[in-house]
Amino acid sequence: MNKVFLSGYLIRDPEVRYTPTGKAVAKTAISVNRRTKNAETGYYDSDIFNLTAWEKTAEFCGRYLTKGSKVLVEGSLRTSNYETKDGTKRYMTEVWIVNIEFADSKRNGNNVGGRSDYKNNSQDNTNEIEDEFSGESVSDDDMPF
């Protein structure tokens, strides 16, 4: 089984292009932190993964995602190789996206973390989401993220 799940931040804006047959393809990259800090710098080490999305997913990426977006990615690893002009063989590994979702909350927009039931109550300046199970309103201050 070839399945990859990543959570991190996009390090560049998705670049959408179209194949000669009209299929959309988007390329970007994600930075994923490791759980341990670097002893010398005190910062978390991170890994960079190239991402490729096709068709509607590619168009979604180009329309809604930007550098710095926190996302959850589901996909599969793909490897390819090519030969440079001087005859050197190069290998490339990338994640082909099956599903991508927002991972951070959008406080001033129409949704939170990709949800479409976000409510903006401008009267008392509090943002609330209706709890799906109990029907109670939950304020932004009660949210764990």
C-alpha cells in the first residue's frame, strides 16, 4: 500500500498549468516539522516534500491555497527519473495529492478549517460554530486551535 499523510505549511504558491489535453496540474511544496528540535539551533528540523495535484484538486489548490497555508495532505509517493544534458541520471520523489484540506482556522472568512458552516456574528464580534452533536454554540475562545 502506498499512502502518505502530511501536515505542514506550503512553502510556495501552487503553480497551475494545463497539459496539451486540457488537464490542470498544480505543483507546490510542503514543509513538515519533525518532532524533535535541533540541539544546535533550538529550532525544529523540517522536511520538504514536492506536491503534485491533478484536475479539480489542482484547480482548488490554485484558487484557494497560498504560500504559508497550513494544510493536511493525503496522497501517494511517486518516483521518476530523467537524464540531464550531460548524461547524469537524476531521480525525483514527489507526493501526488489525492485529498488536501485546510488545517488552520480562517477567522475573517466564510469557513473554519474548510468547514462551510462557519458563522460570523458581527453584532457582538464573537465567532461561533454550532456543535454538530449537541446543537450548542461554541465560541472561538473555547476552540483548541
